[in-house]
Amino acid sequence: MNTTAAKPIIVCADDFAIHAAASTGIAELARRGRLSATSAMVLSPRWGQDVALLSELRSQMDVGLHLDWTSAFAVAAGHGLPLGAAMRRAVLGGFEQAQAAGAIERQLDLFELHWKATPDFVDGHQHVQQFAGIREALVAVLQRRYGTQVAKPYLRISRPPPGLAEIKSRVISAMGADALESIAIDESFIRARGLFGTYNFHGGVSRYATLMTHWLTRAPAGAILMCHPANGVASDDEIGVARSQEFAYLAGEEFAAALQAAGVRVARGQVALTAA
């Protein structure tokens, strides 16, 4: 395959620092060239130590903030809610923007404290970056902190590309994808061209491989393939088995063959979003 002619896709591993198996698995996949981005859960007590796993990869991948409102870390931090409660608040009036801005500032501070740089992008754990009240506060905070930079962080818009929509991704998109994109456009933030990789975490490696073939064939240049790999199963992780299965597939030759067959190359945001 002519890699320069292949369509560039951002392959992003979510949930860096959620636990040790995720952090080490993500770093290993990045070293193999199977990932081009990861987003960090900076409220995790592991972030300060696990960030060292990414230091040698700084020139190879994008590292972003996985904005968190719904994990146990966010609840412990004082602003978090279970996903169902967060969705209800978003639908029934939205989050209070001043309070949301404070939580966003604290997470950006934690990101920069340990990474020593601006995030390359911002997305959200369980897509909270799109929730009403949070999305407005997020863009305002990013503009205030990074608006004068030549390269501002790009934003994930959690909306499936044409031909890749199913029930789960449609629900995610309905929680504010269009609204976030409109705000981001007004403030001149770059947005990724769709998100794919959504599924119910069931079916094992064989189903994941089948889904990947479908996704890669239809995904446009500049889209983000979201994944959640880990090189082991954490006992308290409800999707731990799926994480280990994703790692096995992404580390193997079947994924490399699927990329080649679909005419896709793994690329960082600066390359993929310029080509989109």
C-alpha cells in the first residue's frame, strides 16, 4: 500500500491512567505504531506516575485530556455524577457553567502539571464534553487558556461518520454533538471529522475484528477511531475483558492487515485533520 495515498485516521486509546493495565497496554501499542493518540484521565491517582510511560512517545502521538465527570475519580473529586444522572442533568437544563468551568480548569491544571505541555486535544469520558453546560464552559476555558496559541487543542465531536451510525452512537451524538461543533466553529477550534469504534463491548476478538473491517472501510479521512485497550484485566473494571480483547487485536497482524486492506494509515491529528 502507498502510505502517502492512504486516508489518515486518528487511532485514539481512551482512558489512559484508569488503571495500570490500560496505561501499560496503551504505551505498548503506541510503541508499535498502532495508536496515534491517547486521552488521559487526570483525576486518577495513577496519572502522576503513569505519565512517564508516555515520555518517550511524545514525538509519536497526540496526548489529550479525557474530560471526566462520570467516573469514580470524578465523584471523589466532588463534581462527578453517575452517567445516568449526568445525562439527566444535561437534558433537564444542563450543568451550571461557572461550576463546570472550575472543574475543567482543575483537570487542565492536572494535565499540564504532569505532561508539562498543552493537551493536543480534548475529548470526554463517556462523551461528557458534549453535555449542555459543560460544552459551553469547555470552549470558553480553552479559548481563555489557549486562544492565542498557533495550534490550539482540537476537539472530539462524538458523532458517527455517514454509514457508521447505530443506536448507541446516535444516542451519544444526540447528547450535544451538533451544539458543541457549532460553538467550536464560532471560536475557530479544529474538530475531528466524526468518531467511530462504538459498540457494546461484547462478542470477543472475532466480533471486534469484523466490526473493525466495517468501520475502516467506511470511515472518512480525519475521523477518530476510539478504542479502550489494556494488556490485562483489572478486577474492578466492568469492561476489563473487552479491553484485553481489544489490545490483543490491535497488537496483532490482523489489525495491520485490515488497515492495509481498507487503505488507511494511522496518523496524528495535525496530519489527519489537515487531510480531511
